[in-house]
Amino acid sequence: MWIDTHCHLERAEYDADREAVIERALGAGVELMVTIGTDAASSRQAVELAERHASVVAAVGIHPHEADHVIDDDLEAIQELSQHPKVVAVGEIGLDYYKGYATPEHQQRLFERQLDIAHERQLPVLIHCREAFGEVVSTLQRRASQWRGIMHCFAGDASTLSRCLDLGLAISFAGPLTFKNGAALRAVAHQAPLDRIVIETDAPFLAPHPLRGSRNEPAHVRLVGEELARLHGLSVESVAAGTTRCARQVLGLPWNGQP
């Protein structure tokens, strides 16, 4: 059984067949899907979807791309939604300097305010980081020596991996681990301890090889797990068990009936 720790099932790409997508995931052995908000509206939709499906839980947060447009009402909505019993994390939050959709100052302020929500609610964080790793790490280090959470869609080098692990974060691998041009990432994934790894699809984005370029969905998370098994020289079953155990620990979910 697998857990897809990061997908976006509330997005419009699934409006025509969302229920079928969830059923396909269950049929493929995905026991739980974490659907992730990227602004106040999609966070509310993620919670509503989780309410309707036992196999779906939600994370609520505002993506750094939205930082220039956030108002206090948006953050108040995230604060309120974070109290819902099916919300397991605050995310995805962080910094993204690659596209320049929002100013670094606004991104940093938004990141800090959402870290406050996670701290207040004692929830893990789901970190988005692109071209801003030093700033993300320094922010987390300044606020606490250890964090419960996940570095979403990890794409860094060995040094980055080490610093994430030192912060207490789990490392999430997604479709790029399987890409033909992903040799450097696979080398890093080979070094990552299995008890600190989770997997994700980031669906509808980043479909793994050989499905690259198509709409992704949670049923495909197994392809990421199979690549991890190959890299670590382990059975697919042991990687499924290990990544599922790590996901449940990080997200505070029951494991074998125990909290």
C-alpha cells in the first residue's frame, strides 16, 4: 500500500472524472492521498474533498506564487481551515524565486505567517522551495532547530539533502526521479535514508516516466516507489512499507491502528 503525500485533486483538471481518479488510485494500492491547497479557495476545496472521501486528507496553505495578492482574510481562512479534523498539515508553503511571480519580501512574510499557523496548531509543514534553498533553511533554522514536515518534490544535491535531514524534514521524491535526465537526482536519492523518504505525484503535474507529458494522478505514485526500490536494491513491498510508515509518522496518522 502507498501514500501519495502531495497531490492537487481539487484542481479543475479533475472536474470531469475526479471520482474515477480516486477509484483508480485505490485500485492501484494507494491507501491515502493528501490533497494540497495553494490558496484560500483551493484549501477550502481540499477540505471539502477530504470530507467526502475516507481515503483523502487535506493540507491547507498559500503557495509563494500568490504572495503579492494575499490579504489578511486569506490567512484567516487558512487559520480557520487548519482546525478541521481532516487537515494534516500546513502547505504548500515556502519560497520560489525561479519564476518571480511574487516579490521575495512578500513571499518571506507569507512564509513566516504560515509557519506561525503551523506552530500554533502543532501541524507539520509541507515546504515548496525553488531557487531559494538558503533562504528557506535560514528561516527554518532561525525559528526552530527541528521541524516536522516534508521537503516537497526534492530536487537538490547531496549537501541540500543533508541540511534538510538535519532540520528534521522528510524528503519527498516525485516523478522527476524517473525522468531520463534525472541521473543526478537518482544519485542523491540513493544516499537518502529510507526511513526519512516519502513519495508523491504532485498530480496533475510531473507524471513519471513513461507517462511524462500526460496528466498525472495518484495511481502513478507506485512508479516513483518502484524507482526508489531499484535504487536502494530493495523489494517494492519494503519501499511501500517504509515510505508509508514515514508518511504516517510525519503527518501524525495512525500506523497499524496506533496513533
